[in-house]
Amino acid sequence: MAQMNMIEAIKDALRVELKRDPGVLLFGEDVGKVGGVFRATEGLQAEFGELRVFDTPLAESAIGGLAVGLATQGFRPIAEIQFVGFIFEALDQMFVQAARLRYRSGGRYNAPIVFRTPFGGGVKAAELHTDSLEGLAIQTPGIKVVVPSNPADAKGLMISAIRDNDPVFFMEHLNLYRAFKDEVPEGEYTVPLGKANVVREGKDITIIAYGLMVHTAIKAADELAKNGVSAEVIDLRTLVPLDIDTIVASIQKTNRAIVVQEAQKTSGAAAEIIAQINEKAILHLEAPVLRVAGPDTVYPFALIEDAWLPTPARIVKAANQTLQF
Amino acid sequence: MSKGSLDAPAKPGQQAAHIVHSEDVTPLQVLSPEGEVVNAAAMPNLTDEQLKEIMYRMVFTRTWDDRAVNLGRQGRLGFYAPVSGQEGTMVGSEYALTKEDFICPGYRDMPQLVWHGLPLYQAFLYSRGHQHGGQIPEGVNVLMPQIIIGAQILHATGVAMGFKLKNEKRVAITYTGDGGSSEGDFYEGMNFAGSFKLPVIYFVQNNGYAITTPFAKQTAAQSIAHKALAAGIRGVKIDGMDVLAVISAVQEAAEIAREGGGATLIEAVTYRFRPHSMSDDATKYRTKEEEQEWALRDPLVRFGKYLETKGLWSEEDTARVKEEAKAAVNEHIKKAEQTEKMTVAGLIDSMFETTPPHLEEQKAEF
């Protein structure tokens, strides 16, 4: 197994699938010659040619629509939206045209498209580069939502997303791109969509997270352990489909839970998870399930983002509140 | 799969420069409103049988539209956008293509879909909100009608890129109206097509109104055809009430696209005789005089006169086709009404290839 950071793992997944399936195309703004602003596609155009990996003119809606049109002709497009805030320009093509293609055609057409986008705060990027917009996607019928937290998962989930015959919104946290290296299996390694991962076992409380917040949750669990609290940490990996079974199994053991998300608090992934916990595990709960999230403001780029983003300390505080309920 | 090319034009503006000028463009016409040939050079090469087939389709489409309006009033159709007046652009543009060419329509463009191979009862089912209406049969090269104005323009652009990558000599055509030409997707699509030199035809049926908003308020551009210049593609303006001008322009654009010459924007000036939809009242924004003036340019009358002079068509032919069309509409609306009803469970199963657990669970409620 090779040591890779998340960028390298994503590139490896793209290379494996470009090589395996001649229908896979990779395109977007600046993805070709230089390999994207984060170099996630570096070298792929040289390896697979300009007919497989190419730059497009600068227009996100057209990038999305191009993917839908190509999908109807048997291609498997991977469309990069350069930064998460730019998806607003492409919402119709991603969340309506791609997401509804199977329904609208009664299955005659489908959209095996991966919309890749970097997202997430803490990197001092420009405005509208680092929001967490997964809430928009999970409210949208017909599209899957994937948020990896580590290099191996990023590779395995990316290959599964590319092979999936429905559209996938694949969100790559900017602060994880080069955060650390880890062992990544070689070749056609897949992680199924819809299976969460218990990244740390515990018995007193369940902390549910995804993306970068998995690491923030682990730091909080380390702090809690110092006070003798054993926290279980679940990495959701995918928000649609959501692996509620793993969450429920954990709560049956711990009887307490909190959900951590980087996105604004109201009506997001955490709210949905708690609603499902209510439906399936309320009798196992000793305390209300709390959310640790960003406040309901616009994302404050750069200057005060570290104060805005959920911290281990806020998670510890919420966990203690739950434990002392 | 990818073996074609995505080469940009050698010189920017090359495709457009000799077509669109800064002067006013006179719309291409083959027939005068009186049905006389005014431009023999642009006359498409069609046999007598083909000419009669085109007239057959136009009369059939007009009758179908008359019937559909009534069916709508009876509640037997759902959303329906009338087409009368636009038979020249709709029938003509489809007729100029091959069955291998691919259509990305707007919601009014049902005739193009049906003449391209979509069974009429499915067009009715689409109007009624039945999913089977969008279940395009294998081998029929069309997408479902698009509701979001302009979204289909980008799909056609992607379809055309697919053809080019696969080295297939096929063309994608997409339709929108004068209102659609103001959408961002319209510019984005044409710009992509220019940049990748794609085999696509952007066909704008300029019927003078975007629901109620008149063309004068839609744009300050000299014409919609001029907008091709900005994207570096061919731009053509034609008389959309002249079916032969439509066929001539689309055939030429398709031939150029097939030979690797890139995209064309066609602005066809036309008029819808009826309101925008069944819930619209055109008398609120159009004058009687204007409607009467356009009625004189009726594409059926013009082409009919031409065929009558050639001895190819008569009043009796029109009467016969009307009867055939009425019978076909009756048969297909019955078939639509007898189609198995949709269920919420079926709807749930149409969201993903494999229904995920949360949706399986929701199915249990229905």
C-alpha cells in the first residue's frame, strides 16, 4: 500500500477509472493542462489525452449541462466545479436536470455523473470558496452526497461514485487535501456508498460527524477520554444514502449522541440525522441529541473563520451537557 | 469511446464572420406569403412526394393542436402549449434532419418529438403528468420536453460533444423561443459550441412574445441571429412562416455541422396564433390587427398555395388529412387514458437505479 494524501488518493481513483472505462470523461475549469487549482487532476490529461481530460470555458451551468448531455450519449462524466460556492451557478443542471433525468425519462436515460467540488473552511480562502452546502444537496431528490474524511475513503468512495449509475455530489474538504498521508490500497479499491465507519469505539456517547469534523470529533473524544468518558465516533462518509443503521446500533450501546457539522445549524444534515434518530432510537436515549454546528450566518471567509467553525472544545461542552442531562 | 476531436476553430470568429453582418439581416425566404417562389437558389431539393408529406404533417399538426386545445378544456390533457402558427418551424426543422440526429426540445416542441418518432399517446401522457410520457422508446433520438427555459440548450451542446468525440456524423438540435435567447444558458451553450466546434443547431422560434413580454422588451440586439457573432458561430435569420426556408436553412446548418464546420444559430421569425398556454389570454397583450396581419402569413396557407399551383394539393387533401388526424388523436388520447396509472411506489423506485433503504422505508407509507 502506498502512502498518499487526499489529493493524491483522489487523483489515483480518477486515474484507475479513466484507465478502466473509456466512457469516463473529466472536465471543468483549469482541470486539463495544469490539473486543477489543487492539482487533483495533475498529469491526467498528459496520460489520457485532451479528448478524455479537458478544460472548458468558464461557465458552471454549462459544465453541468454538458455532463447531462454527454450522459445521455453513454459517457460517464466527472465534472469539476472549481469551488463549492460556484455550484450556485450550476444548481439547475446539478440538482434538477441531472438529479431528475432518471425520473423524467422513466429510466430511459440516467445520469452517471460525479460533480466534484472542494469545500470547507479553515484555509483562509476567498469568499464563497469554503461554504458547506451539503444541506442543499441532501434536500434534493435523486442525487447522492458523499463527503470523505481521509485518503483511503476518498479513493474508495470516488471509484464507487464514478461507477454509480446515478449522479453523485462529491464534496472534498479543502482542509483535508494535504492535511496528512495515510495508507491507500492500490488499484480498484472501492468503499460502498451508504456505509458509515465507526472510527473510534466507545460506550458513553456517540459523536456523529463527516468530512473534516470527523477529525475535530476525534480530538474532542481524546479530551473526553482524559475525564474518563468513552466516546464513540462515527464517520458517515455519505449523507445520501445515510447509514442510519450504524447510528442506531451505536446509540443502542451509548444511549447518548451529538451530531457535528461544519455547516450552519438549521435544517442541515444534523437536523435530518436527529429526526431519524427520533424515529428509530428515541427509547434508547437518555438525553436530547444536540447539534454542534456553525451559526446561521453567512460563512465568514478568512478573518474569523476559526472562531466560527466547530472546535473540539465546543464538542466537549455539548458532550458534557448531554452526559449531565 | 473518445476518438473524434474537440479542436477549436483555427481563427476566432472564423465561423461567424461571413454570415452575420452589422447591417440588418433580411430573413431568408423561399416562398412569398402568396406562395410564389422568390428565391429559387435556396429551394431545397425535394421530390413531389416529400413536398406532399410535409404538407400532410403540417395539416395533421394543426388539427392535432385544435383537438388538443379542446381536450385541454375538457380536462383530458394537463399543461399544453399550443403550436398553431409554428408548424412551419416545427415540421420543417425536424423534416430537414435524419432520424439519427438528436432533438432537445422546449415544452412547446411536441410536434418535432412526434414526427421524430415519439408515439402521440406518449406526448399526451407527458401533458397529463404521466411518467411514461417521458419514457422515450429506444432508437428515438430525443429528450423529454424541457420546462426550465434554456436548460435543454446545454444538453444539446453535451449531446453534440458526444457525437464529435465518438466521430459520429450526427447533429444535435435544440429549440427555444425569443425569451429563451435572454437566458444565460443560451449564451453559455453557444459559447461552448463555438469553442469546441460542435455539431449543434440552436433553433430559436421567435414568435414575438415570451408569454406576454414582447420581443421589443426582450433584447436591444439587432436580431437574435446576431447573437451568434459573440459566440463565434454561424448565425442565420429566416422567415419561419415559410416551411421551405426552414428546411433550406436547417439542411444547410446540418450539413455544415456534419462536415465538421461547427454550430449554427437559426432565428426563425414566426407567430403563435393561440395564447402561450391554456391559462393565458393573448387579447391582454396583442391586438386583433396584429393577429390578423400574421394570419395572412399562415405557413399552411402559403405552402398550400404553392402546392396547389403545382397540382400537388387540394382542398380535398386537407379535408382528408384532417379526418385522419382527428381519428389518430381520438385513438391516442384513449390509449393515454387507458395507460396504467402511476403509483407513488413506482415513483419512489424511479429515483435511483437501486432504491436506497430510506426510500424503501418511505414506500411502506403508500
